[in-house]
Amino acid sequence: MNDQFPEILPRLESYGTMRTWRERMGRYRLVGSRCKTCGEKWFPRRDGLNCPHCSGVDMEVYECSHTGVIEQFQIENMGYPVMSYGDWSPRIVATILLDDGITILSEIVDAIPDEITRGARVKMVLRKQKREETGGWMYGFMFTLVRE
Amino acid sequence: MAQPGFPKVYLASASVSTPSRSVLGTSWRQYISQVGLDALNKIGLNIKDVEIGAISYNERNITEGAVGCVAADAMGMIPQPFISISQACCGGGLCTDTIWNYIATGRYRIGMVLGINKPDNYDFRDAMGPIGNYADYDYMLGFSHENYGYLRSESYKTRFGYDEKAGAAWAKQCYWYGRRNPLALRQIDPSDEELEAEDTAGYRLRTATGRNLASCLILVSEQVAIDLKIPLLQLNVAFRTRPPYLGNHYNYSGHPALAHANPSEQPTLALAAAEVYRNAGITAANVDVAQVHDLSPFEGMEALEGLGIVPLGQAGRFVMEGGTAIDGRCPTNTDGGAPSFAHSSAGGDFSSKIFENYLQLLGQAGERQVKNVRVTAAQAYGSHHSMEVAAVLQRVEVGR
């Protein structure tokens, strides 16, 4: 982004409206899949695919836990931020071990870098992320610290 | 030394382009043609002798796809078969594996592996993310390879108790080699203080810098190698995959080797290494020199462990105690590695390592030449460790 182009210019398929629409349940509610045969849970979703654990093909909708702990984190104030995120730095990017054992990648918001520690408890929140190719805003999961 | 009865394929020649961040006046076709012809000239072959080719590229810097026929045309090889493989950094390894198989089966006798990385052509930084990643849930949500690399390094450091001193020691050794390699891009001599700094400048010194690169490997059958009267450098290569979503690098239940792993280790590389060592008839203990993919120092350490050269969690100490130095147990990244030789993705992150091992085996590595090199290993990953390639290049005698 810059003065001439204050918002992102979606040019790639990963900004595609159809793609973001297809994944809306994952983005809004951390919906993944559970294998009906062996019970293994998966995120991202694997419906329409098979289970890498047992090769079963019957998947059911599974909503991952919305709480967990920070496993690793990065205060991203260097390097090459993905387009449109440069002005938001420092971002806090983390791997999060959810309470149901699934590990995901997400951003920590509503916190300052000094507050972040490994093992800190976090909960999912829904936040505005970026514009998709049609210009509509895309929302998705992020996490924030659980403050007792 | 090779496994009895296993097919034998030889590296006859190799070439990489000279250092540059920008070759704006050169098209990618010209770029690959220059290294391809250079590799052939070294052994007195003509392009018409080459029976099959493959090119590694990706959409980060060549916007068109299916470039095999374009490469064949650029090389003057029409109508010979030419395969294009769009891959991330280890693409040269996949092309090498493909051509290796064509020669091993006896279908063809001489094959060419090309690689191209030319970010000055089209370096749309956003294109970096989706290449091989699980774009729906990393790139689409704003996470790139940079994030993956950083988080992976943090996993290694926290699990095994290292800090940036280990990373600085790795980079310092790379720069030592790089200053002795005319083909290295970043030939500098930073101080310990600069290397250990925890700011952006320090991070940039410890991690990869980017470059344009075109590379070429010429693979041949045993009979061709004998007829050409060249040193017999036997090549073996293998690769494996890992889930493209970083979250699934934790306790992935789809395979026993990955079930209790996390991003601090490279079980997928260990599987590839086991295959390539078996086929080459060696063990990790036989490796005299290694070239590994070190976009960050800790990924390089994980690679040494994945190759079985150093036990899990020990590579940081190994580096700090001089194990990767020219007189160490396993001189590593003698071309300067990603901090100094530089990172060239599909263009040469695999092939440039084979090229350096080729020089080491021929005794042509100048001031960075390691003594008595017989067996070398190389590793490269792509799509942030979702694809791991391992290779062994060793000098053998006829009939071995």
C-alpha cells in the first residue's frame, strides 16, 4: 500500500472471492473435519479428501476449539510482510496449540509485543483481514490474550 | 561403493551463472542458454547430444507456465523431450530426480537439468507465499514463508536451548567460505557483534539474501561417462513430502515418522536421506562435505540433523565447536550458503549445492577446498519443508 494505492490490489487467486467464500466456515469458526472412521481431527478441513491417518473417506464437520496456548510466536517487524500488511507492523504471528490438540497458525491482536509469552492462553476472535478481489472485506479468525 | 545392482547415473558436468542481483538486459531464455552451453562445453558435448531436458522454475519470476517447450527452443533442442517442473527452492532436485530416472532406466543416455531464478524479471513479492503453501490458510490469512521460517527457528531454539550465538556462528562460517568463493554474492566479513545483533540488521546478516541464478547439471549413463573419459561422479537423489500447512508439522498422524515431530526437526528429510544413502551404499558417517539449505541458520542445523550427520538437537553445538569449518568433522556450505552464496530458489538452491560438491570432488574449489573429499551430500527443501530432497555425489572407480 502507498498513497497512490491505499488498499491492496488483489491480483492473485489467493485473494479470489470464490476461494475465500469456500473457506468461510474455516475462517469464521475454525471449522475443520473429523474422520468418521478413526476419529482423527483435521484443520484445514478435509471433506472431499481422505483421512491421512486411516485413509477413510467419510468426514464430518468438526469445529476446532476456540481456545488454546501460544506455542511459538514472532513479532513481525522485519522482513517482507505479505502485501497490505506492511503498514500494520509489528504484527504478532503465532502457532497456537488449541485445547483439542490441533495446531494452527494465526495472528495475535489487541495486545502489545511485550505481553506475549510462550504458553500464554488465547481465545479466538473475528477480525477484518483484507479485501478480496471484488473489493469486499474478508473477515477471519485471529486470537487475543485471555485476560483474567 | 554403490549398492550392488542398483542403477548408476553420473554427473558429467555442472555450471552456475555468475553472481548478480539483477540481469535486466538478459531474458530468462538467454540466461539458461548461457549456463547450459557452458556445462556442455566443459566436457566437449554438443547440445545435439542431449537427449532429454528438464527445467525447474516457478511463478515468482516467470509468469508463464508450461515452459518446457520454450526452454527446449531456447537451448536449440527441439524436438527432444523437455520437462518443466514448477517448484519452490528444491525444484532442481525434482528435475534431477526425474532425469536421473530416465537415464537409470536406459531410456536415454544424456540429460540436462536446468534451473532458473530471475526475480528481476517479475518479483511480485506476493507471489512468494502461495508457491506450495496451503494458500487457503496461510497466505490468504497473511502468512508467508518468512513467518514459517521464523517460527521454525524459534521451535528449534527453544526446544534445544540455543540463542542467536549459534545462528551467528553458522553465518560467520558461511561468510568465511563465501569470501573464498568468487561465485558467492555477498562477500563480507561482519563482526561477531553485528552477527549476533537482535535487530533487523543482525537478522538480515544471519539469514539468506536473494540472487538471480541459472544452473545446469549434465547427467549421463555409465557408458557415456567412460567414453567421455571424465572423473566418475556417481549421483543419487531422493525426495519426500510433508504437509504444506505449518500446523500439520506438529504430530502429523498420517505417517509414523511424523507422528511425534514438530517444526524443530526434519523427519521427512531423514526419510529421503535414508533412501539416498541406501542407494548410494554409504552411511551419514561417510559424508566428507555437505551443502544444506539454510535460509535461516537453524534450518541449516536441522538439515544436518535430518541428514543424520549430527544427532538431533546437537547441530548448534556442532557449529559453535567448528564442526562445519574447513578442518571440521563435516565442512558445510563451503560455497558460502544462503547468507553468502545466496538463495536462488528454483534456479539453484539444489543445483548450486551439487555444483559446489562437484568442484570439491574435482579438487577445483580453490581456497575453500576440503582435503580428501570422496563423498558429498546435498539437501534442499521447497515450500517450506513440505518437500525435502537429499542427494549424494561421490567419486567412484569403474565397476564400483
